Amino acid sequence: MLLEGIFSAVTTPFYPDGRLYLRKLEHNIGRYSRTPIAGLVVLGSTGEAVMLGDEETREVLRTARESGSAEKVLLAGVSRESALETLKLAEFAAEQNYDAVLVRTPNYYSPQMRTLEMLTYFRVIADRSPLPVVLYNIPKFTHYDLQIEVIAELAQHPNIIGLKDSSGNVAHLAKIVEVTRSAPKRTTAVTNVFTAFTSRMLLDQPLEASTFISADTLGTSATAVAVPPPRPKIATRTKEVGFQVLSGAANQLKESLDSGATGGVLAFAAFAPQACQEIYTAWKENDPKLAADKQQRIVEASQSVVNQYGISGVKFACDLNGYYGGRPRIPLLPLSGEEQIYVTQLLADVRH
């Protein structure tokens, strides 16, 4: 699977009493599907995944998949503390035709999470997961930083295709890119314009005409020849990719791309996907000045809304920009009135 470009880190909407608000999730996913971003990450940190039970997780994954465009790459956050429970959700994501699973580092027993334990955890999941695995390193929440040598070794696994690095350290990300260059290359299907090709695109294709055998023909002595089932018509190319590293920091997106990242999974793109896409497009078109200008435009807002206020800030910003944000789940609380005014001012230049 090709992991290039901007991925929105999708929020999970709730009613004021904390119940899942799936209609608003449908609304948000529909809006993201009309933007030029590459894909969506459902139930990552921004999606409050740790706040949901297993059945709620399945409901959110199902609803997001049913509401999304087939052209958008879908990554499912399936992380649980045990490999067994993570695999159960990975299997469900495969049934829902997701493209890959995002698996963060287990952390509750962090003192015992040594190199061997971490390698074993991810290898067991990758060996048995029906979908490609994307590692997820987010030390500010897990209080565990996935070590460079562990990433380098896991990158050799044929079913581990990339990493989302939310360390916020561009030098660390660059080192990851460097040590994973020797990872096996994979041949993946892409569209005619070399964007990601998803399995759901096949389901959306018109079927080739098949030979119709009438009931009258079957009632005669004529021999009925079995006809293969109709197949979807679609043209694809192939592209060779290595281990793909995605940045989790919108305020450092250009620097991350310059350091070898293939794109970003960004909470900022939950409420301003176009602003993030503009940075990536300018960088992709080899216009470093424009990319730097677009980057500078969102630095302060990203640091405050995402890094300082977290889920509460992102959800309020979603409400400002036409996506449904609503309240986070308790114990997280909405922004105060003063904080809302501040965020509104910060985002005056990135409103949609």
C-alpha cells in the first residue's frame, strides 16, 4: 500500500452524554472524501481510541468505511495492550476492507517493554494480520519511545510497511528514514497517475459484460457453457516502495518531508486538511519557498491548538471549520470560553 501525502487524523464524535454520534462521523468522513488529501486514519490518538470499548471501535470503523470515498486510503487504529486483542480488531478491519492497520506501542507495562518484548509484539501481529501493519510511535502519550534499532529490525518484516512517528523530533525521523533504507522493496498497485490504489476501488468499478444464458436456452438440448463471473474493469500501474515514514507533526511537515518522510498523519488535518495539503503540494512540486510560506502559516496554530490543547482544541477547531467536533469524552473537557476565543483568532487565516 502506498502511503504518500496527507492523512487526516479523524476525530470521533460524541453526543453530549458521551454516546457515539455516528451520523456526525458520516458527515465528517463525507467532507474529508471531497478534499484532495490522500487518506484517513480512523481511531488513532486524535480519534480518542483509548476511550472506546471494542464494540464501539467496530461501530466507528464500520461507519467510517461505509461513509468514505473508495479513493481515500483508510488506516484503522486497532491497538490494544495484548497482541491477541489487537489481532481481533485487525481481522475486523480487513473484513471492512481497510487498507492497513495502525498499531501503537503497548505501554501499560512499560518497565517490562524491553527490545525483545517489543519485537515479539509487533512480529506476532505482523505475522498474523491480514492487513499491512504501520507502526505508531507516540512517546508523549505512551511514555515509550520506539528505539531506532527496533524500528530498523521491524522494517525487514514483509508485512510491516511503515511508521507514523509522532515524536516531534525531525532529527529522529531523519534517522529512521536512514536506517530503514535497506528494508525490502515492495511492489504495490497504484492508479494511472501514481496515487494509491485501494481494494475498495475495485468494488466501485462497473463490471465487464458477461454472456447471458436465457431460460429458454437452458430448457433445450443445447449445451450451457459455464461463463466466468463478471470482473471489474480498472487500469492500474505498479510502483516499488520501501519502508514509508509518516510524520505526526503538522508544524514540522515541510522539514519532515525534506528529511525523507512520505507524508503526514496530522491532527491539524482533522479541521484544516486543505492547509496541510497545500504544504505537501508545494513541496511535491519542488517549490520550497511556497512550501515554507505555507508551513509558517500554520506553525503557531498547530503548536497551540494541537500540542497545547490536544483533543479539546482539535474538536473545537473542527466546529469552527464545518466539521463536527463536539465534546471529548470525560475526563477530557471542552475548551473554556477564553481558550475558544484564542483558538478562533489563531485560525482566522485557515478557516474554510
